Amino acid sequence: MIFNEADQEVRDSGYHRHAFNVLISNRLGFHRQLPETRDAQCREKSYPVALPSASVVICFFNEALSALLRTVHSVLDRTPAYLLHEIILVDDHSELEELKDELDRYVRAELQGKVQLVRNQRREGLIRGRMIGASHATGGLFAMNRKYFNELGQYDAGMDIWGGENLEISFRIWMCGGQLFIIPCSRVGHIFRKRRPYGSPGGHDTMAHNSLRLAHVWMDGYKEQYLSLRPELRNRSYGDIGERVALRKRLQCHSFRWYLDTVYPEMQTAANGNKQQPLFINKGLKRPKVLQRGRLRNLAIRRCLVAQGRASQKGGAVVLRPCDPRDPDQDWAYDEEGQLILAGLLCLDVSEVRTFDPPRLMKCHGSGGSQQWSLGKSNRIYQVSVGQCLAAVSQPIGQKGYVSMAICDGSQTQQWQLEA
């Protein structure tokens, strides 16, 4: 593909502003052919004709116009007309010029009667943006009955911008008498960026704020386990949760212990000798194939990456120590999903929000993102989600250890060898 100077400018500014290749997005246009990624059995599945129509709410902030409109047309092109009641676009106070008059004209001229554009007068964030979209919707909401959505209290309006709302709504639905179902034949595409192209107003850590609200409303005594991993948040303000606590009481919701015992028993180990059979068992689950195995030695420091404490300690830091081929707790496995697993127990993980935090060991979730690594060129260990490389530092950084995430620069401190 040949690029001229104008193309280069679009591509560079696109990466800076949107964290993906806007030049390619613009050339794709608004209609895109997609491969069939579902299981072959899905093609033979039939659905009832008499299904309720749905309103689809799409929130955006400073999104690339081509990607936004391709999303809209993808919904229109792939949804039977009798099932799609409307699409509601919620502009969360975007600043980009192309999302103002140009978008208004396109919605009026090309999407007449199909799309409603709602503009927030201030930055509300994804969570309140969804609620604003829901308030304008006149059909069902996605796959959720409107009455059911409102009965269970909608999202927590005290949560800011982004983060934690998915867990909050999951806990609330299950603990308050509802259920969530997985639709295996459903596919939703996602532009997976290497970093968040926008921040939060004032630079606040909204994930921490939202997670604290979630923990204090729904997790009962188990919130202490979260706070033990993030002790710096123990005295942090998280706003008024009185309305959410009253909602839980009014709905007569179950305890978080009930949630762990009944809905997600896999999350907890045997407690008090009570070994409960998991409610959901995927007997066809296949573990990813291990591609490489060995000790992770840094070529500059000439030490190996290990757990700071126990290799089984979830949330624990990783540090560099003398290599010992006889120590099983120095054994890393790199699998086909891009996971780096220490001693067969926990995965190397990074925060996708607090990218300055050092990596840590967390339960393997199998969803890529914060646990997807690439052992690429020049012996670097590249974190796909945050777009940075694992690096050794010559001096300890406080109590956080000897490794960090850094912009990839090819230096020897960012070179690692996975050696048997």
C-alpha cells in the first residue's frame, strides 16, 4: 500500500487521537464484509419470529467518525428490520469538529427515522450515558426487558466515566433474583486499542472510585479482600451510596456469600471443608497449548522474574532474583493465548487503567487484554493491551519491586530470555 504525506498525517494523528489506524478505517467505509466466526451449528439454529423489538444505545466520546458510522451501519445491515426499533447515539460531550455539524447532517440525510442523536451538555461517562440513552429509548433495551431493567435500579449513577459497571450489574441481577444468560451464537466486534485514547476529567482514577462503590454496596465482608489488595483506597472517598444500599434492601437481595456459593463457586476455594459442585461446568473446556516454558531471565540484570511473595498469592508483585533452575516457582509457561503463567498458578497481569503500576500476578481469566503478552522481536515482552514492554529497573521503586512497564525502546533492560 502506498502512502503520501497527507495519508501519513491522517494515520499519525489517528493513532495519537484514537489509538488505532484511522486511515485504514476511513478507507473501509461505512459497510464492511465480515467473515463467519460462529460455530457451524449456529447456522442451523432457528429463532421464534415473535420476538420483541429492541432499542440499541451506542455511547461515544471523541470517536472517529468512520468507525462510529460503520458501527451504526453494521447494526442496520445485520439486524432484521422488524426487530430493530431504533438506534440511539449518545454523544458524551465530544470535542471533535467532525462529530458536530457533519454528524448531524449525516444522521438527518442518510439515517432518517432510524437513528436518534442525543447530545450530553457535559461529560457524563459511559455509565450515565447509557442511562441517558435508556431514558430516550421507546423499545426494549438490548436483550433486557425495560421494566426489568428499571425494577432492578438501572446502573449506579454515582459511578463515573468507565469501569466496574459490568460487575455491579452482574452482582445486582444475580443477588436480587434475576439471571444472566450467555448466547453462544452472538458475536459483537470490538476495536481493541493498545491504550485508552482519552482520560477522565481531572485525571481521576474512575475505576478505583467505581470499584469502591461496588464493594461497599454489594460485597459485604468480602470487600476486605479487595481492600487488602488496594490498601491505598481504604480511606478514599467514593460518594454517597445510601440510595444503592436502600435499593438492595428494598429488593431483598441475597448476600455476597450466597452469590459465591450459588452463582460462582469456582471463584472460591474450599472454605470450612465445604466443597460445593460448581453450578456451571464446561466439560468441553480446553486449556490453551503451551508454546514455551522456562525461567524468564532479564539480559541486563541477569536475574529471573519471580513472585515477590508466594507464587500462589493473587495480586502479588513480581521481582528479579538470582536464577535457580531447581526452583519450580521460577517456571513460566507461555501459551497460545499469550498468557504468561507462573508455576502453573497465576498469570502476569497489568492494570489497563493505572498503566504506571507495576505488573502483578492474578487469576488467569482467558480473555486476553491485561494478560495478553507477545514474546516478540529483540527478546522483548510486549503487553498488547497497554502497548508497553516489560522492563527491569536497576533500583527498587519503593515497595513495588524491580520491574515496571515502559515505552518500548529496545534497550537491554527490556530484553528477556525464556530459557529451559
